[in-house]
Amino acid sequence: MVLAFAAAGVTVAAEKKAAPKQHAAPKQHAVSIKGMKFVPETVEVAVGDVVVWTNEDMFPHNVFGGPLNSPILEPGKTYRWTAEKPGEIPYHCSLHVVMKGTVRVR
Ligand SMILES: [Cu+2]
């Protein structure tokens, strides 16, 4: 009797080929929250990109709207979010509803 250990083709994925450049590598976009404004007010990103809001004011804000739902951001705190699908996302600060911004995901 022959125990055939079919050498399960254990191949080492040798070279990681450079991925085809259809999509650029994810980028990080910074939005400052200062002077009761989101700066820049509109940010354009690609799917997979990350947006980081930083509260540079002396009092708390948040980022709220659609998939954006940050905790209250005390001064100096940040909120990171990854864009998952195309679309336009209007958002605001729910503590100061006059503060508005838009994320455009392409
Ligand atoms: Cu605010």
C-alpha cells in the first residue's frame, strides 16, 4: 500500500508583483476644525482614502452626517474615517449646526 502524500503544491508566493496601478494608494486627507469651520469645507477623496479631522479650536466639536459619526472631539482630538463607497456626504457639527462640510468620494 502506498501512502501518497500528494505534495500539496506548497508554493511560496515569491515575488509580490507591484499591483497594477489602476487605483492609487490610499491617501490621507486632513481637515482642520478651527474658527467654527471645517477647513477645507469640501474635501474630495477616493474610495479607500482616509480623512482625518483635527479639532484645532479651544472647545469641542464633532463630525456628524451619513456614515460620519465622530464622538465629541475635545480640543486637539482627531477623528479618522475611511471612505468606503462613492457619493457625496454632507456633514455638520451637531454642537454648532452652522458648521457644515462635505466629503465627496469618487
Ligand atoms: Cu462645533
